[in-house]
Amino acid sequence: MAQPAVAASDLEARFSDILTPDTRKGYEGYIVKPEGLLAFAKALRDEYGYDYLSSVTGVDYLPNDMMEVVYHAYKITGGPPLVFKVQVPRDNPVVPSVTSIWPGADFQEREAWDLLGIRFEGHPNLRRILLWEGFWGHPLRKDWREPYYEGEHKPFKQRTSGPHFWHEDHSPFGKNVDYPPGFDPYTWEPETADQILYESVVQRTRKPEQEELHSEQVVVNLGPQHPSTHGVFRMIATLDGETVVALEPVMGYLHRNHEKIGERNTWIMNIPYTDRLDYITAMSNNFGYVLAVEKLMGLEPPERAQYLRVIMAELTRIVNHMWAIGFLLNDLGAFFTPALYAIEERELILDIFEAASGSRMMNNYMRFGGVVRDIPEDAWDMLVKLVTDRLPRKIDELDRFLTHNEIIKSRCLGVGVLTPEQAIALSTAGPVLRASGVPYDVRRAEPYGIYDRFDFEVAVRYHGDVYDRYLIRIDEMRQSLRILEQAIRDIPERGAPILAGKPQYQVRVPAGEAYGRVEGPKGELGFYVVSTGKANPWRYHVRAPSFINLTALEAMSIGNKVADLVVILGSIDIVLGEVDR
Amino acid sequence: MDGRGILQGLAVTLKHFIASYVDDFKRKNRYFSEEGVKYRSSPEVEGIFTIQYPEERRILHENFRYIPFLVYDEGEEGQRDIRCTACGICAKVCPAQTIWIVRAKDPNTGRPVSKPAEFYIDTTLCMNCGLCAEFCPFDAIIMDHDFEIAVYDKPDMVFDIERLLRPASYYQQIRPTQYAQKAAEREAKAKAKAARRGAARTK
Amino acid sequence: MKRPNGDELQKPGYDIPDELKGSVVVTTLNRLYNWGRRNSVWPMMFGLACCAIEMIATAASRYDLARFGMEVMRPSPRQSDVMIVSGTVTKRMAPLIVRLYNQMPMPKYVIAMGACASGGGPFKEGYNVVSGVDKLIPVDVYIPGCPPTPEALLFGLMKLQQKIEKQSFREVYTKPDYIPEPVLGPDLMDPRDYPKIREYTQKKLEALQQQAAQAAQG
């Protein structure tokens, strides 16, 4: 592995005509000229080993009249990221698409187009992804205002000066809607988004000879209200007989404008919002966000808080994997029994969360520089009992219950295979990536918090099918228990500080950018935040693992039977709150 | 592929099935008693796991949070001393901006006084995050344990000050540790202040 | 709060002779009908967001929805009595929710579970969020909380049972049966609002033109 420093100077020398270091205060990486982006990206991937593109996102710098696209590329062997940016004028933001080099950028570029209106030239399928075709405007642009606009930032003045009101009472329609000037609903032609969708899926696989023969493929629509899509997710599959030949995931049915709201919130207000991203793993989301902001603030939490964070994050991993396995079995047709056994353990862990944080699911537990309160003693006793006695037993039981079941094996073995090359190229993360034989775990690759102190193995399996994605979750739960045991052993005594500094609701965050990432139960969860030194973030972007893992759904599904689609989706383990945000 | 895996799995479900009855025989007071509920929420539980709400209630931890309420101290003559000073920190820190405060005015002078005239919490917005209670300097807004607040009409979901006020004794009852701790803190503060004042006087 | 059971059936409002007590049940047909309906409310298996997880937890072993005769989660709206709207209703999902509601047979009930479904919740200000499912379909019970704990959901369901119990035959079928589906245009549009929308957008256009004219003059 080349030394990063050497590579950096090498890069600068070689691409001196298109590359300039980003010298803004608090920023890192390089600014690449749009015309040189593809050559630079190709060299990065093929010659410098940055083969894993983690995150692509856009930032609207309204005062500078500039749009910026930010890329975070990593080496799959581990280490810090290489950050590079492309700056384009705001009135005509056109950037070459990197999907030909990193296919994993597909959905992320579509999202940037949808929300910020940045056009990616050469993208094969540049349509809106979270909103519908025909939506008015690109909402994450700083000058775009929603119908319920009350103020640029929170807190809103009205709250401490006047009586209660409902937004809708101020709207002429009594609803959260607004329409462009001159729009006439009677002459308006609906853009038949569904029609376009169906046709695009058929077009992709239609061969000229088929048209002559009239051998038609069938388009099947699954969801968004479907009991097996884990929420409001929709898939459109083209079938040849029963075999899937093309698939298009459709999402956005739970797009809650997390990022737009996040840019209006103050820094601390975003913590409870992150709970609602992936609502099964709230603690882990908290962790990622506070890590990103602490990077900007240069804050180091005290020892005991570090341990508490690790304990909560690992418990969350167990909760999530229990849930995932239970519902994977639901998707397989083992309706509810395995899920019930798994949820039982989850409930007991949630009791600990409730005691420590106050809420079962929406924990809001971490703060900048520590955690909000120490875990109560009775909950601690319960935690120790669970970790040392009950959970290992129950995981073994789940293993015994399911792993060797012949029906599960025949439904899962060899289904939904993702090769390691595909897995890396498509930017998958977490169990999906590791089940394909790539031992990449942020906890090891770029340790955060105090993860470098723990002795654990990165679980890895090599077949990349649904069965391995099931097994890897069992493995990971066991590794989590190992970490938990060490954390319980090493944690400083009760009474040690759990928060750096005093609790405060107005934190000072210096200007700059930061990318904090954690290994969430679903994969790499990253938060890209830009601060201008004010009370709220200028840009707040979430690199959601479930969302990006879905990029690989088509690759996994092609060639499988339509009945397996549900299982393949279940094995990715998506949560719509995070997919759509 | 000889079916041994399936049998192994079925043995697990059978064990669970039997355990639910064995535990019923082994333990007395397994149902409808606090002891039983405690056992069923402990890591030792085997067998039936169900807590039969509403006859039985899960033991909520002290830190449990739902919708916030406002605390008043019961005065000697039965008057209600609202702890809230309408400083507005809770409204400022609330992520969903669900708190509306109107300051009271002195009836004689018309100047604003540090008491709330109106206080609204819109539970159609409240996300139960607890930040308001966490940053309240007067220990005046507390997260409630009462979750039985489903209503038939939407306007009932906006809680006004009458709906929000609860006595300090209720606070003490649901959160004894926190109550004691905060009371001690306040006392220490008052003592320090008195000491400072005393010191200033002797100067 | 008492859990509903069969006891009320035995209290028709007048005294039953002592010797007959326990051997006859006197009730009105209405009451019998409601007793049956109340104890077999089938929810639709339909989850939107975070609250859906708590709904599943309610159906799981710890809270056990089966005790209320509600464990039969139906994936099809055609077979369900109550729609638990568990989570944020987005504009993109709105037409589908109305369609699902239209497909449910009468009598049908809607529970708005959690802050988001009741009034938009913390996401209310968002551009893609409907401020409460009551903007689309009539709601019977609102459950505050974010998310409501399983117990809170159970309490809401018991409130619904109480409501069902008090209804009469006639009342049950008076709810609007069909609601026109909203359309996704530049924003969510209710077909019933079209005249209003045209008026509004014309006014907006005129204001803009006036502004432009003023700018040109000045």
C-alpha cells in the first residue's frame, strides 16, 4: 500500500493542470476541474487503489453562486479517504457522471439531481429518485422555499411571542401545498411517471429479435403497499417467464426532507432527528452524527462516555440483526415464529435503552462530547446479565433453530449472488459487502471512537448469496458480544465524567467541513456536514447505507426467480426511513 | 438434506412451547402481580413473555419520557406556584418547535413578568425527545410517563397550560431520583447565593 | 380502564329476575352486533415509518395484540376493518393511502398513530409531508407520541373499541365511502380543489407580471 503522503504529492504533480488543493479554512482534499474529472477518477481507481466510492453529494454555496459536488473515495484495504470536489456555476450546474467508473454513484447522483438540480452528463438514467417527475423545483437549493416556510433558521420567533397556531391555517388551501404561478390544473397534462418507468424497464432488456417474435416480457410491480417490502418500497421487475431480467427500485415514498429540515435546525436539534433515520438503530445514528460534529469542534469525549457509546452501538447492532434475521425468515415464509423469538431479545435490550435514554426506540442519547446521562445501575446489572448469559445462549438457539434448516438452505443457497468485484464497484457496505468476501469494516479500516482497543474479528463470508448474508449477521452478533464483554470489563468506574464540558444547547462549531462515518449495523453510515460557524449547519448530508446498498439490488436479482425477489430484498435489510430520509 | 435441520428447529419451538407451561407451574404469582411483571421483564425470563396491558403494566423506568408537562409547587394556601419563568429556553431548543409561550403581563404596569400566561405544547408535533426538560434551568418542564392520551379529535392534541400543569408531588412520584437530585442542587445553589450575599454584607 | 369483555352484554338496562340470571342474555341486536365487531377488528398490515416498528412490536409476544382479537393483520385492504396509519404520510404516498382507504369495506376505521400521522409531527414543515392523514381521510382515533409505545397504541385501540361500541347500525354506514384520489402535479393536488388552485396561481402570475412591469418602469 502506497503511503498517502507520497500518493498525494504524486497526484498533485501529475494532475497539476486540473487539480488544486482545497485551501478554504476547515476544508480538505482537492478541487478538480469538471473536464478532467473522469481521467482523474479513473487514475484514482486503477492506479492509486481508491476503488471504493463511499459518498457523492452536492452542496449549494449560494453566496458564492456555486454548486459543489463532493466525492469521498476510499481504499478497500483501509485508511483515510481522498476527498475531491468539483465546482460548477449555479445557473448551469453540469458535472460528468462517474457512474462509468464507480457504478455505486448511480443513485447518489440521481439524488443530487433530484434535490439540488445538478445535472450529471453521461448518467444512464438521470431521473428524479426521491420526488416524483414533475415536482416543482429542486428543494435543497438554498433559495427554494417550501409552502410551510416560517423562517430561515430555528428557533422561530413566533414560539416565544405569540399564541399557538397551525401552519395550515395560514395556507389558502389549508394544506401543505404550493403551486407555480400561472399553473392551470385543467390544462395540465400529467407526466405519466409510471408509464415512463415501466417503459424504461422494458426498454433496457428488449432485443430486436423479440419485437419481431412478439415474445413479450411481463412487467411486475411490487409495492409500495406490500407486506414484504419492509415499508413503502416499490420494485418494478421485468420477467421473462419467471426469471427477472431487469429491475428498477422505486423509492421516495417516505421522503421526509430530513436534510432540508436538518439545515434549518441548530446543531443539537439534529440529534433526535437522526434517531428517525434508520429507526431500528437510533443509537448508531446518533454516534455517526456526533462524531462528524465533534470532528469539526475538535472535541474528545471522556473515557466512560466512549465506552458507553460503544456499548450502546454494539447493543444496537444486536437489536438490528435480530430484527433483520427475524424478518428475513418472514420473507421466506416462516411467518412470525423466528421473528417473535428475535423480537423477544430485542425487547429486553430496548428496556436497557429505555432506562438509559428514556425511550425505547428514539434514544437521543448522545451529545457533542459525550452522552446525556449515565446508565442507571439496575439497567447495568441487566446489561451484564444479558451480555454474559442470555444473549449468547439465545444467539446459539437462533443458530440451531435456523441455520441447518433444509428449507432455508434450499431457498437461500446460491440465490441473489453478488460477487466481490460487484460489491465494491456498487459501493455496497456492511453485511452485504462482507458476505461477498470483502472484509471491510469501518471499525477496523478507519477506527473511530475507541474501537482500536477491542479485540474482535471482522466477520466475512465468501459466497455472496442470501444464505451468507444471513450467516454473517449471526457472526456479527457474536463479535458484538465479544466487544461488549471487553467493554464491560474495561469501562471506568461509575462516577467518572460522561460529558466533556458543560451541557449546552448552543454549541459553537467552527467553519469547515467534516465527514464522520461509523460502521452502522446496515453498513457505513456517514454524515457530511458543512459549517459556516453559525448556529446551524450549512449542509447536512447523510450517506445512508440502506439507500446505497439498494444500488446492488438489480445486480443481485437478475437471473433469479420472481419469488426470490422478496428474499433478496430482505437480505439487504433496508429501512425506509434511511433509504428515503 | 435429510431433514435433520428441520427437526432440530422444531425441537427449539417445542422447547419454547413446553417452557411456557413449565414456568407457569414452577412460579407462583406469575401473573397479575408486580413480582410477576418484574420477572417477565428480566433477563431470566423463559416461557410466556406477554405483559397483559391494561390489567398489568410494564414497569416504566424512571427515565422514561413521553409528552412533557409543567410543574407547579403547591403553595400553603392551595395556590399553584408555577415554576416556569417563561424564559423560552425550551421553545428555543425544541427540535420540532412544538412549544408556544406567551409571557404574562403585570396587570397594573403592563410590563412583562417572568410567568407564562399561555403555554402550549402541540402534541401533533412533539417528538418526545426530552431536550426541553434536559435544558430547563428551573426544573419546570418534565417528561411525563402518562401515555394514555389517545383522543378522538385533533384539536384536543394541543395541550394548553391547564392541561399541562401537574403538581410537584406527581413529579416526585414518577421520578424520585431526579426530583431529589434537582432539589438538592437547588438547595445548594440557594445556600451558595445566601453565603455570597452574607459575605457581601460583611464587607 | 377496563378491558372490554362480554360482561356488558348481561346488562341490558333493566333487571333480570334473579332466577334467570346467568342463564339468559338480554340484549339489543345493535349491541350484539357491536360486541362482535369490537372484538374482531382486523387491522391492515400496512406500515409507513418508525411507528410501524412499534406496531409490529405490539403484535409480537410482549404486548400480544391477539388478546384483543386484532392479531389478524390483513395484507389486503379488502379484508380489513381498521387502517393504522403508522408513520409519516408523504405527498408521494398520499394517493395510495386514499386508494387503500377507498378499497376498504364499510364500516372502516382509521387510527392516526403517532405525531406524524396525526399532524405531520417533527417533519411537518417538510415539502413532501402531509400535515396529518386527516387531511386526506377521516380519522377516528389520534394517538400522540413519537413513536407511541406499544401500550399507547393498545390504549388507542381500546378507545376505538369504545367508539365502535357506542355506534348504531345507521351511524356506521354514514361515513363518506369514496374519496377522490389526490394527484401528483407540481405539488399534491386534490381534484376537488382545482378551481381554487387556478384562481391562486393566476393571482400569483398577475402579481409577478405587475412586479416585472414596475421594475421595467422604474
